Amino acid sequence: MHDVLFVDLESHDEATPGIRPDWNELRCSRFRCVRSSSSAMQFIALEPYTLVIIHALGSDSEGMELCANIRSVSQVPIIVTGGSTDFYWTRKALQLQVHDYLPAPFTVEELNTCLRMISPATHSGDGHPDNRLSHVHAEKEDQVIQEVKEYLKDSMYQNITLKEIAERMHFNYSYLVQKFKFHEKMTFNEYLLQQRMEKAKFLLTHTDMKIYEIADAVGYNDMDWFYKKFKTYAGVSANMYRKLHGSRTVPVASGQH
């Protein structure tokens, strides 16, 4: 069973109705409760814990800040309870390697289920976190990567980078680089090239657009660079590709990328 440090950051603002599960029902061998981030950091420095639970109802920002502070000194498993259902905060939790995120409302039984899924030995002495992520994290990762791909699809005609997307999504760039490669089995730049070339191939065979228009539509202002990239990708020039595969013209709205 776990030695738990419970950090109660619940806001008692009248606009935030309290949700007070019976914490006595929590199944753990030791349970220490503190009511501030500073106290939490002091106890983490002084005593070994196998799990930290942060109850952040109405205090999402403070809860994530505490997670970041903990991660700067420890890889102890963290569960955040009572947080917002806004995907921005679940994204932040995922970025900070929070093991589970239980938005309000939740039950102690749900929390106990989370505890059972995290072995007390998860936090190894070498300081490295367990590689096993919870199912909810896998789902959130899928959603994050899907958002990146949707943004790329809509903005392909621009000079787009993963760093720019990370900034727009308020996500850690280095983390996103790793997760994208893990999820797609290729780097972001490789994926971007693939999507641009596949769209160029489609436009060559399904529209009567000029090749310079197609190059612009997939993010290339330099025609020589587009020709080089396309030939390397498709094995033939853009002109030859159009001749070989014929043109099944469909109307393209004026000004549409």
C-alpha cells in the first residue's frame, strides 16, 4: 500500500462548490495531509512518499504549478483530483507526467482504483519514472497528436513548424517532438513532407491547377525546391506524374489552398 502525501488546494470560493469525499476511505498505509504547495514541497524533501495526491478543485493553475515544482526534484507518482474538464489542464497534466487526472466530480472508489494501478515501487531509487502510463494518458496523447495533425492539415500552405504549433497549443516543444515521433513512427518534418507531397499528387491528378499554384498550396514558394522534393518523393517530376496518372479534374474554389 502507498505512503500518501495529500495536498488539499481546494478553493473555498463561493463560486466553486466544494466536493468533499470521505478521505478516510482511501486505501493507503500512511496518509499525511497538507494545505499549501510550500508545505508539500517541504515534506517531499524531508520524507519518502510513494504517491502524491493533489486535490485542485478550483485551483487548476496552482495545482499544475505544484506538479511542475515536484517534477523538478522528484519522479514520485502524482494523481490530480478535482481538476477542470477543460482539455488545456489535462494537457498540462500529461506534459508533467501526472499518472492520473480525475476531474470533478469523482469518488474515493475511483481514486482507490487509480492507487491499485500504481505500484508503490513505481518510484524507483534511480529517479526514473515507471514507463507504464495509465490508459487515460494514452487517450490524451492520441488527442494531442490528432490536434497537431488537424492544425497541420489546415495550415499546410504556410511555413509551419512543430515549434510554432507547440506555442499555439501551449505545449512543451521537446515533449511534443518525442511524442509525435513515438505516435507516428516518423519525425514531424517527415510527416509534414509526406502530407504535402500526397496533397500535391492529389492536386496534380484531380485539378487543372498550375504547378506553381500547387506548390504554393502545399507550402512551397521556391519552385526549384518543390520540384526537387517532389521528384525525390514520387520518383518522377511533377509534370511527368500528371501525364502518367491523368487528370480527373474537379473544380477548385478561387483562392482556396
